[in-house]
Amino acid sequence: MRLEVLLLNKTKEPYLQAGIRDYQTRLKRFNPIELVEIKVKKLSTRSDSEIKNFESTLIDKRASEGSYRIVLDSRGQQLSSKKFASFFSDLEQKSVQTASFIIGGPLGLADEQLRKADYILSLSSMTYTHDMTRLILLEQIYRAFTIKAGTRYHK
């Protein structure tokens, strides 16, 4: 199964960039993952809803066609790490070719993205920066694959 994470703009903080690279490298052993960075220009003169709708259009252009869309949103389903590992097994059993994880920007995602989602995932009821969310998501994906493989990482 092909995995991709759609991100708005680049990760700013060097320590987060290093962590993201680390987990991307670790994941290669189990299932490579592509980070799709979508450049978004500043739209400070527009309303929040206009900005989110503009970002939604950019996301739709870059998401793989026909992919299983997993949107990250605080209103989504929270899973334990073991259930997240089972989630990947379920996707494989359904013969999902590509799974696209979609992370919004600082304003979140447009309602349209939530409607298009095949699954809405929440990493926590807490709020994280969108840059921090990237690292946490990759760590949890890595953890899920180590659980599936039966390695000691999760213990």
C-alpha cells in the first residue's frame, strides 16, 4: 500500500524536520511514506473560510486520485496504537492501493475535506501545531507498523 501525507507548506522548526526525517527513514523498512508539501501563499486579506476553501482546492489537486482519504481533525475517531495498527491491516485487506493522510493548516480544514474523507482521525483531544502533528502522525504510523511486525518498539 502506498502512503502519502499531504502537508500545507514546509515544516519550519529544525528539530521537527529532524524528527520527521528520522521516522520517514525508519518507515522505509516497513512501508515507505511520501510527504507531499503543498506550497500555500499568504492570504491574510481573506477570511478564514476563504483561506480554508483555497487550501482545500490545493489539497484536492495534489491528493492521489482514488486514494483512501484519512483526514486529521480533532472531531475524528481516536484510536489506541494497537487499533491504529489494525486499521492498517484492514486497509490492506480492503486492497487499498493508496492511503492519503491530510493535515490542515493553522486554521484547520474546510468542511468540504471532512465530507470527502473516508475516515476522520483524531490524534488527541488536545490541540497541536500543524507542524507538530506531522511528527506525531509519522511516529504513530511507524509504531503501527512495528506492532504489525511484532518488533519491540511498542513495548
